[in-house]
Amino acid sequence: QSRGKRCFQVYKDRSSPCPECVAAETFADGKRRVLEESGVDLHGRTVHYQAYLTPLRGAGGEINHIAAVTTDLTTTKMLQKEYQTLFEKVPCYVAVLNREKRVVKANEMFRRTFGEPRGESCFKLFKQQCTECEDCPADLTLADGGSHTARHIGTARDGSKTHYVVSTAPLVRGDGEITHVIEMCLDVTKLAEVEKELRKSNIVRKSLVENSLDAIVVTDEAQRVVVMNKAAEDLWGTEREQSIGRKVPRRMVPAPLRRKRTPTDEILQLHDTEITNLKGVDIPVRLVDMTLAEDDTVLGAAVIAQDMRQVKELESEKLVAE
């Protein structure tokens, strides 16, 4: 029961008046007031509320009472706190831009990487440049109200390059007007570095394989050709365009290579064997066969073949000479 109790007893479970009593100020100057406060409910739990204080005057104009209309904000405050925690701690860069594309709010990860926003433009903070980006997703969002994604390279405040994928979404007012744009940027710098290293590795691999004097053929687990270099084309008398994606003809593969493969297969070396190319020519070769496996899974095989025809001819000429 609250009747007859003082407001500080009801709202805050205090035994003495609040240090700054807003009700006393309203009694004194007769002004309406709106305030947000925290109090304690009947069960001792903290509650947040918004109070509208309106003075009630008597016949002579004196203020006899104050009407306090209170709205419970506990759930709203809890949601705001959860939102703020999510905004601050989400593991990506988050920034809120106004229509002039100035950063008005940024999360912890953004501030740590690009610095504290002080009303600068997004391109100034993200890239330390003085001109707008040509493919700005925020521009598109402001124009059509949709979400857009792009990949950009920024410059952190320490001068290092930062690769990120940015997605934009509109923040709309009640009347449908887009007032702000939120940018969420996923840092892919490490991924970009891995991609760069993979490109370098692929260039080296392709160069080594393509320019090798020995024939190199790589097949998948179904014995379909996935890689064939120029020397292999010449040796087997075929073209890559006709062989890639197809199985290697049986006659082109010596019998020891036509085995069931397991992840524990050792490297097989055939120093003196023959293959028959697609033109029906028997060719002496020296072969190295490797099973390609990862953990317990066979991924395919690689065959390296050295054409021994010239060597055999030289050996024959030597015997004739002797």
C-alpha cells in the first residue's frame, strides 16, 4: 500500500528525501518536468522509469499537489543495454553515418583500429583520403534504401592496410525517411594475405609444372585428368582440352599403376617401363607415381614420366659403335 507514504519511500525505498528532489523544485517554480530515474519495486528489484510531473493548482493559484505519471522503462533499458553491448563488442567494425556520410558513432573495434570519430567523413577515417570512394555502398543505400555489400582496402591509424567486406543498411525514421546508414565491416586482412600467398604459390606451381621437361599428369580420385603439362601432351600424343576431365586410357598407364590406391601408398618408381600413346607408339619411359592423400582420404594421383627414347637411341648407337 502506497497511500499516505512519501514519494521517496514508494519509489526508492528510502528513509530520507532524495538529495535533489525534483518534486520540491516543481512545487517551488510550478514548471512541468520530465525525468528518468531508477527505483526499487515491491520485490526489491531495480526498476527504471520515466516520470512526468505536472503541478495541480488550487482555486487561488497555489500548488497543492503534483500529478506524477510514470512509465516503466525497465525492459527498454535492458534492451538498450543489450544493444549497446552487442554494438560495442561485436567482432567487426561498426559505424553509423549521417546523410553527409560523417561518422556519428562507432564501436570499440572501429575506434581501436581507425581512431576516435570526431565527425570526420567515413572515407577519411577508413582510408585516410580526402575524396569519396568510387563504389561507395553507403551512397547506394541512401539512394535506394537497400542493403549493399562491397570489398574495400582501408588504412588503419598506424598506417597498415586493412582489407574488409562492408555491408550497409538504412536506419529509417518513423515517416520513412532514411536518416542514417549503418556500416558493418568484416576484417578479411588475414584472408587477403592467404589469398596473395596462394596466388604466388599457384604461379610458381604452374610455371614449374608447365615448363618441366618431364611429362606431369595429375588425376583425381576417379582417375580423371585435372592437370596435364605440355611435355605430357607431347609424350602421350594428346591435347589438354581433350584430356582434362576424362579418365586416362588404360593403355597409357603401365599395369603397376592400375592399382587400388590407399592413403598409405608409397611412392612408386618404375625405372624401365613402357607406355603406349594415343597414336599407338610404344615409348620407353622412367616413371614416378605418387598417391595424393589427406588424412585417410585419397584425393588422386600424380605421375611424372621421363621420355627415355633419346637415351635408348644413344645407348643403341654406343653398342653399335663398340
